[in-house]
Amino acid sequence: MPVNVRERLDALFDQMIDHQRAKVLRIAREINPTITPDDVLNPHDFPELNADAQYNFEDGILSGYIGAQMAVRAELAALAHAGEEG
């Protein structure tokens, strides 16, 4: 796969992840205005976040985006490696 396509895919995932992180933080701050970006990395420390269905749903989407980005990166790296061997 051409490098620019890989870069564009990665940039697209970065944009989606950044947007979703902002959304998760906004929802968290609606629940608890003192929440920081670092706090949302440990929602179990905030029972009000753990109990909120919308927060958990949006946080799950964020986790999915991050997982998808890692899977695509790994697959593209494996394809590149296979191409070097063949």
C-alpha cells in the first residue's frame, strides 16, 4: 500500500480519536465539572462516570477507534514486512 494512503488512514483515525476524546471529556464534565483529561483515563476512580450509560457508551466508541487504529497499523506493518520478504 502506498505510503501516502497509510499516512492518510492514520491521520483519519487520529481525527476520529481526537474528536471522540473531546466528546468523552465533554460528557464527563457535564457529569462532574472538575474532571480533567487524565481523569477520564481512570473512570473507575469516579463512580458517577462508571454509573453513566452515555459516558460508558461514548468511552467504548473511543476504545474501539483506538483498537481499530492499532489493528490497521499492525496489518499494514505485516503486509509491508511480507512484501519485503517476497
